[in-house]
Amino acid sequence: MKKWIKAFRLRTLPLALSCIVAGSGLSELSDMSWLVFTLAISTTLFLQVLSNLANDYGDFVKGTDNEDRIGPARALQSGEITESLMKKAVIICSVFALLSGIALLGVSFNWQLNQSFIILFILGVVGIAAAIKYTVGKFALAYHALGDVFVFLFFGLVGVLGANYLQNQSINWSDLLIAISIGFWSVGVLNMNNMRDHVNDKVQNKNTVVVLMGFNKAKFYQSFLIIGGLFSAVYYLLFVSSSLYPLALVVAIPLISHLRRVWLCTDEKDLNKELKILSLSTFAFSILLLLF
């Protein structure tokens, strides 16, 4: 069981949950449906684990996960899990994600097959397909510099606004500011991952945004993501929900410190801890939105 828990990559789950927690936090806590919230969390967890397992398989088959990779050894790379078992796990996780998503939509819309149900169901199916296609197949998203777009859409816009819509059946477009913040910071985590592994990725023809622009320019990109997300969050906290003003200062401290360390970084291995810091900072911000 330990090998599967390792393959699930539990450390990635807080970031995945940030969009659901933040989106739900845009509603009044007293009006929130905890059953919808729980099912949204469940669906997101299945999707993230599915993505992790599919990534493990896709990168291994393409030869990207090898001894030159800086990050932690993956399950297939280390030989702890076989390819056939990983394929079965991907299928099983896809089914659970689909069933959990259907239950989520059913509870949210009182099992009425309306337009919103159908649109969100289609988005869910696309999300499952994208989680698999991230590294699997001939046109894997991560290998054609589309990973950042996928993360911004599903961890930001779709995740935050979708979670909010499932609670209220409506969208306040000012909430887009929070969706942008969560999306930008989530892409920032991916960018850290890609900066860490850019040398090996280039050799293996994994054309991430970092590979295309280079390590130094990726630092400017990271600055845009962090500062852009901060600006969007601060604007929301000041002009949309001024009672939350202190949160802007709380989240700014670790994020600005993170940027400083990124600019001073000369050894890619040092970026491993920045992945955790940015991921947990994003999750902390979403928790604060939910509670206050």
C-alpha cells in the first residue's frame, strides 16, 4: 500500500484543493452546502490522483523519468509498480472521478438534467481526459508547452468559478479575480517544477514553457505569475470585500520571499522546497477565504 500512497503524491493535493476551497469560500459560510463542498473535494482529489498516476505513466514511457531527473523518483521509474498495474489504476481512478463528479452535479442541481448540469458534466469529462493527456499519448499537453494553460484553466478559472457556481447556481464576475490569483499561483508551482527539471526535459524533448524560454527568462515569468496573482487578490480584497484586507498582507509575505529566493537561485535542486512553499501559501490563502 505504501508504494501506491507514494504514487498518489499526496503533497500535490493541497494545491489541487485550493481552487475548491477558495471557490466555496466566496460564498457565505452559513449558506454553504457542506455536502456539495465534500463531493467537490472528493472529485478534485480523484482528478489530482488520476493526473499524478497518468503523469507517472506518461513520463516513464517517454523516457523523461530517468536518473538525470532532479525530482523524487516516480513509482514506475523506481520499479515499485508495473506498467500494467499503473494502467489499471488510471482507469479505476478515472471511473471514481467520473462517479464522484456525477454525484456532485446531481446533489447540486437536485438531479435535474438542466443546461448547467450538462455543461459542467462536459467540462468534467474534458478535465478527466486532459488529466490523462497531460503526459500520455503522442500529443501530450505537457510536451507541447500547454501544461500551463491546462493548469490555469482547471486549477484557476474552472475550479474556482465552478466550485462557487455549484454552491450558488450563479457567478459574480468579480470572483474572477480570485480565480486568476489561484490560477496564476498554481501555474507558478508548475513553473517551479519545470525550472527544476528543464535540463532533462530539453534532452527528452519535453517542450515545457521553461524549455522554450530558458531558465533565466522563466524567472521573469515566475515574477509575472506571483505578482499578477497578488495584484488580482489585493484588488479583490480592497475593492470587492474590504473586510478581508488583512489577508492580502498575510499571503504577500511568503510569496515575495519566494520570489526573492527564485531570483537568487543558481542550483535547480533548491527549487524543490519552493514548490512546497508556493503550494502551501496558495492553500493557506484559500483557507483564509473560506474562514473569513
